Amino acid sequence: MNVGQPIPRNSNEYQWVRNAIRSVEKLSGRPSRWNGELYEEPRDGVLGSAKDGGAMTLSVDKVLKPIAMAYTAGRPLTDDELTQVRDAVLTVVHEADHLSHPLGDENAPGATPVYSPENLAVEEGLTETWAHRNVNAVIRDAGMHVANPELLTTESVDSYPAYTAATDELISGTAQVTGLPPSQVRAAMEQSDRTQRFAAVADLVIDERLADVMPPQDRQAVRTQLVQTMRPSFGEVAAAQQSEEMAGVAKSIAGHQGAQRAVTALSTTTAELDNRYHEAAVEQSPEVDHLRKFLGGPPPQAGTYRGAQGDGAVPDNVRALRGRSEKGQSPSL
């Protein structure tokens, strides 16, 4: 486990983080996997991380010191300082939200490996968006707005523009395919285990579009087929986010376009399955055999990884400085 020195449990910094994690628990309605361990983040360019075992790391200079400054400055904060403080709180909320989701079973039906690039894209996109939606509530819970009310209106920094754009587009597109409100699609994804994000989308599509024509025994195969249609495009989104050549706007566009391709594939596959099941109801034997072959297609060729292995890749659960050059900060997940 790549961690620095432990943050003393009797320190103000530790108590603040503990209270923020409790705020996230209250806001999300989910228990945290945080095990009470808080460490300094030792890596340059990394603001914080949530460990699989339940520990959290935070940058002293980029997260803990700005949070302390909000209480100890004794004067109004400058615009740059407000941005630093808000981003520090966002980092803690982001990592706390990671810890509010079970990892899940990678061997379960429909599962996507936790550290595959495409799963990273969805996890980080959902988590960053959730943090931005709820950061003001955490600021209020901590009383940080009393001395600095501008914290509630300071612009937030999006650490993952490709991922947030892609997950927003996937949610919007799935809503169109299923006829469900986007809020219901997002809730289904957020409430699922991390290995089951794509499967949650597939289940919504099955329930809303295919349940009346699909034999129940085909559900697992159909879920797998739908998951496979989405994963390759989200692998491309991960590559865009990790690019050192693309600016934040370009990454956002790439994420949007990648998710559009995933939604198009999802919609097309759903329509084809629907047609084939209707045809199978008329021509049972040959059509069922052909459908079984269709459902038995090969899985997508998407690699998996477990964090940076000397290749500059950024592991899951990390909120880093990358993608912030437009805010005047040096780029470094």
C-alpha cells in the first residue's frame, strides 16, 4: 500500500476528514468502507486516494493545509485561495464517495474488472460528478462557509472531464433507450457494486425493452452481450482522459463522443435482440439456434491494470492534478 506517514488521530486535520466522511455517508445513504486510517499522500501530483482496504491518503500541501487555512487565515481568502480550499474539500468528498461503494465480485455474471480502463472511466466519472453535486453540503456541514461564504459559489475544478462527460452521456443515452428518467439511471449505477456499473445499465435495458419477449433463462447471456457492446468505447474514453496531449475541453469532447458510440451500440444491439426474439416466437427452432449464436459472441478486447506500473497510467480511486492546466495549475489518476 503506497502511503506516507499516518495523520495523528488527535489532530484537527484527522477530525475534519472524519466528519467529512460522515457527511458523505449521510448524503449518499450508504455506509463508508473507511477503516479509520488516514495517511499523507506521498506521490507528487496526486491529491488523494481511496485504498481497497478502506484507508485514505491526502496531500498535506494541496488538501490538508488549504482546509486548515479556511479556519485559521483570520482574513477573507483570495480568489485563488478559495479555489484551492474548495478543490481540497472536493478531493476529500471524492475519495469518501469511492469508499461508499463495495468493490463487488469480479467473477459474478456481468462483472467488469474493478481496475479495467473502461470501469475506471465510469467509476471516476460518477464519483467526480457526485462530489461536485454534494460539495456545498459538506462545506456547510463543516461550517466553512461562515467565514468564507464565497466558498459556496467558487468555481469547481473537474479533475476528469473525459470521464464526467462520458458518464453523463451514457446516463442520458440509456434514459432514451429505456424511457426512464436520467435520475433513475444514475441512481441505478451509483447504487450498484463497482464491478456492476455496466451490468446495471444492461439490467435497465432488459427490464424496460426486452423482458416481455426474452425468456428468463436468457437474462445472463443478454446482460453479458449488452455489457460487451458498451465496454470498448469506454476503454477509448480512458485513453483520452490519460492523454498528456489533450486539453480539458478536448477530453470532454472525446468522452462525450466515446459514450455516444457506446450508446449507439447499446441501442442497436437492443433493437436487434428485440427483433430476433420476436422472430423466434414465430419461427422457433431455427431462430432460437441463431439467437444463441448471436448471444455467444466473443468478449471485447479490453485490457485491465492495477494502477501505475511505471508507464504513467493513473490507478483507480485517485484524484490527481491532471487536466487542470486551464485553471493555471500544473498537470500531473
